[in-house]
Amino acid sequence: MQKLSPFEVSEICNELGEPYPKSIEQVHGGDIHSAWKIEFANKKLFLKRNDRHKNFLEFEKYCLQNLRDYSNEKNLIIPEVITFRNFKNVEILLMEWIDMQNFDQKNLGKGLGEMHLNSTESNPKIFGYPIEGFIGLTDQLKGWEHNWVDCFLNLRIIPQLSILKSNFLNKETINKVNEKIRSELLKHKPINTLIHGDLWSGNVGIDKSGRGVIFDPASWWADNEVDIAMTRLFGGFDKEFYDEYHKIFPIREGFEKRIIIYNFYHILNHANMFGGTYFNQVKDYVKSILKM
């Protein structure tokens, strides 16, 4: 079992002005970072550590703080960042600890809808993100586009296709897929929102008061449907979640087609990270897109 070094614990205590923790308990579940629950005399905190020589946790810190600008804490909790440190290419991100339990997802859906609405009401003019990020272990490009179609293709789909296993899809097929995506999205008027970006069931929860909790974001400014599409990719979201969300953002014509297009990004990413059966899913998605 990996442990925090005495130096790292000392740096954390100095940063917080706290004596040595009462307890340090490793938390399991993620496969990218190591994590611990650290308990002091009057507080519990969640610590994530990464030593992969990329700024994964600095990006996460930025996203969490960005999302908190638009959230309504009556319904949706986004962990507060306590501190971020980087020493000798080891990143440490310290956040508030949130106790979670099983509960219906009514407030999660409502809170996500409110966050999307608040961000779109800030009147964003462009799509994309100002800093380099990550989706899982894969780079998620920074940059801005005035046009949603150009953003989704140039900053998300085309970069994933460019690192796909050589000769898996030929150039003609790739061009056809990109053109089909373009033609379908040109029929749609996107609602530009700050999205979570990696919204599967493993990155959400419910706190003890029934409020929704979202964490481990990979945010960018995108069509609000991108987040909802991903909730449909692996399941785990209940009827109450969708009912409350769609009270704020009703389902629009063509949504079922756009679910396939938007989730193509995540299927490509999983194929690039894990290979295996995800390559078959890439082919299935390509067939579905070309049939639209």
C-alpha cells in the first residue's frame, strides 16, 4: 500500500497550520491518483496525490473552482479546494471531505441543471477551455472556437482520432464521420454551458442531506447536452435525476442522435486508453453515425 512520505505530511501540516493528523487512511476507488482521508482534531480532508509528471491535479483544481462559480449549494455540492501543492513533480490536491450515502438523485439533477443555467446566463461567447486538460489520462486540448461544430471536431474528436491505433479507421472513413458529425450538429443550436465533462456515475454522489455532489471534473465550455449524454453512456442515473434536469432544460429535437455523437468522444478516449472491446464500440459508433 502506498504511503504519504513524512515530508509530504509535514508540508501539508505546515500549509494548514495544523499539528500531525489524528489519522491518515488510504481511500480506494480511482486508478489514476492515490487518495487518502486525513483527519485532524477539528476537520476531515480528502487528499489526492499524483506523480505522473503531468498537471492532472492542477487541472482538476482549476475545474472545481470554475464549477463552484456557478453552482447552487442548496442542491449541488462541488468540493472546496483547500490547497494545491507541487513539489518535485508530485502533485497534491487537498479538498474538503464529504460524507455520502445512498439517496435519490432529485437534487443532483436539479443542481446540475441550475449550474448549467447559471453558466449559460453568464453569456459565454465561445466554446472550449483556456488551459490544457485531461480526460482520464488523455490530453484534452485548450483553445477557443466561436462555432460549436468547430470546437467539438477540432478540439475533441479529431485529436482523439489522430491517436487512434494506426490503420484502425482509414482516412476515407474518418473524413466521412467528421462530415456527418458536422452536418448533424449544424442542424442544432447548442446551449453553451460550463460542463463537468466526465459525468459518469463514479464521479457523482449524494451527501447526507440529500444534495448532489459532483467531483473529478474534466470541464470545458460546451453544449449542455454533452454532460447529459455521458450520463447515458454507462448508466447509474435515476428517473428523478432526469426529471429534475429536464424541467430546466427540456429535451430538444434530435437529442437521441446527438447522444451518439457526443459519446463518440468518450468511446474514442476509452479505446485510446484501454483498447480491447472499446475498439469494437468505436466501429459500432462509426456505423451509427454514418447511418444518421
